[in-house]
Amino acid sequence: MSELVRRSGLRVQTLNPREQGNSGCPVRNSLLYLDNAATSFPKPDSVCDAVDVWMRGGAAAAGRGTHRKAEAADRMIDECRRQLATLLGVSIPAQIVFTLNCTDSLNTVLQGFLEPGDAVVATALDHNSVLRPLEALRQRIGIAVEIIPFDPVTGLIDAPRFTQVLAEKKIRLVVLNHASNVTGRVQSVAELTRVAHAHGASVLLDAAQTAGHWPLSMAELDVDFLAAAGHKGLLGPLGTGILCLRRGLETQLPPLRFGGTGTASESLVQPSDMPTRFESGNLNLPGIVGLHAATKWILTQGVEKLRSQIHARTAQLLEELKRLQNVSVLRPCLESSNCGIVSFNIGHMDCQDVAMILDQSFDIQSRAGLHCAPLLHQTLDPRSSHGTIRLSPGVFTTEDDIAHAVQAVREIAAHA
């Protein structure tokens, strides 16, 4: 037990193991995991089983053999793409590229699509996975970056300012954050995309926090690029991500990596066909086989069912935290269109200290800090340089889990 916990006066507790839920749901250990916005946990049993079976018996590299297991790997990858296409409203599965993570997907577009002198629109809601590549490109090739503010009460992008910038400047690319990783607020993407397209700009959607457990259709939103993590709402293993491209835009996007693809090996020129153009080297097959099992599980359960479960637990958490003295919840978290994220502070306590107490005294895993979204925190509280505590329920979070988390926060707040 740390000195910090000793000073808090809080007792160390060990939670009882959670009971096994309905079929396919993992048995909980003694820790309460509420950091699903970082990476989802636990995974469905079928995901863990699929990865284990593959690691013990896969023994094949996709696209690089004619033996049965290599062909089985090819079929698994193709089926995973088809499942993702169904889940995300992508009309052509071959337009889905497997990447390392959402950051890799975003960088593929930003560093490949933008050219010297281009102008790009981002927002104060964006993650550093967007902001840092843009800053690097600004310094290296002189792109212009326009940052659109958001309403600190509703959490929505400032639509009039967005429209004004698109009308007054020649913007090549707009980056939209589907849902904030700090407030959970989901944006009106379709409306903003219509404005962007009306002024000749392409749209890149960062769906890191929504893909898998929030209704999402690339076709309906009409975005040009969609980037997502495979290990968050899509419930796959770490080391997986996807990039979806509107057909034809791949010709405007040079790959960041070149190399062997198992096709056209007689040529020194990178193949141009999709998705091979962007998939050089051996793919992360253990990760993709887990993502394959995860997307199959999600399609069986239904996205709306998963969204409803997370919404119920998030609403329960917000309702209880609002009643606690000395606890302040970020205002945009209270909006109904919340993908499952609650950020708050306790009195004048440092959020990192609160996270440590939650872990060491209550066995609750949370996240504390700026959450890689510095411009958002500057907007919501310019005086604070520390950030917030973030709790993010997942599809397996129960009512009892939330009740325990609220009780923990109540005890910490009483000692603050």
C-alpha cells in the first residue's frame, strides 16, 4: 500500500470475483476494469479461444503459400473484412485495410493524403493521434491547420464556425472526431460531412471510440476515410486497427510502407490493387483472427443491444456521481449522445492521486490525466493542467460494478 493511500485514510479492499454472465461472457477476476475507452476488457470468450487455437495450430502466413493452412488464413482474413464491412456499412470489403491501430490508420491518411501547402480542418476535440501528425506536417511541409472550437456545454463542434472556415478557405481535408475520448459526446457527422463536401473537402472520421458499440455506417455518414481501433469497441486484441477508404481515393493516397505482398513478386513496383496496396509484410494474424471472432460476436449480439447496455451503465454512473458532494462531472458527459465515457474530478485532488487510490484501495482500474486531448481540456478548464479521472464502462460492466465504483468515489470524496 502506497504512502498516498495511507494518508488518504481509506482501507484496502479486495472485491469478490464477479459471477459468470450469460453464455460467451468471460468470468471476472477481482479487479473492476473501467478503462474501456483505452482498450476493452474483458474480451468475449470466443475471442480468447480463437487466438489461442490460432497460436497453437495456425502455422501459416496469409497470401504466401498454397498449402491448406495458408489458404485457411486467406479465407479467415477475407471473412473478417466482410464482417467488418457489414458492421461498419462499407460497401466494398476490399476497401478495408488492416493496420496496427487507429493511430496508424490516421497517420496513413494524414501523411499520405496531404501535400505541401494544403489546408486541413481539425477540432479542439481531437486526440493527439490527429494533432501531432498535423503539427509534424505543418513544420515539415507547410500545411495550414485550422482548429474549430466546440461548445463547452454541449460538447458539439461549433457548426457556424466550421461552415465559415470551409466557405472562406480552400480546405483539402476535414478530420472529424466521431466521439470524444474525454466526454463521450457523439458528433453530428452527417451534417458536418455535407458541409465539407459542398466546399470540396474530403472527410476523415476518427471512430476510435464508437466502432463496434455505436451505430455506425460509412455509407450513411458519407465520409471518405474511416479510421478505427480493433481493440476497443470492436473487442479484438491489441495491435489491430482498420482503415476504410471510399473507392477511388486510394489512388490519391500513397502507402507509407512498401514491401512484399505475396502478389506480383516479379515487379519492383508496389501493387496498386486494394487492399494489397497498403498491406505490405506479414499481417498480424493472431490479432486478425481475434478481431474476426470479435466482429462475429458483435454481429450476433447486435450493435444496438451493446449500445443500450453501455448506455444504461453510463447513465447509472452519471446519475449517481451527480449526487455526490465534492465531485464535478465534465458538462458534455451529461448529454444523452454519450458513447460510454464519464470524466470528473474530486475537489482539489490531483486526478492521478485519485486514480492511484481507486486502484490500490478499491481494485478499480481507471484512467487519469489529459487523455491525449490537450485542446479539449484547455477549452473546458483553462486553469487545469492535470486533466480528469475517466471511467468508461464496457459491454460486460454490471449494475453492481457501477455501484461499487460510485461507493469508491463517494469514500474518496469524503476524505478530499
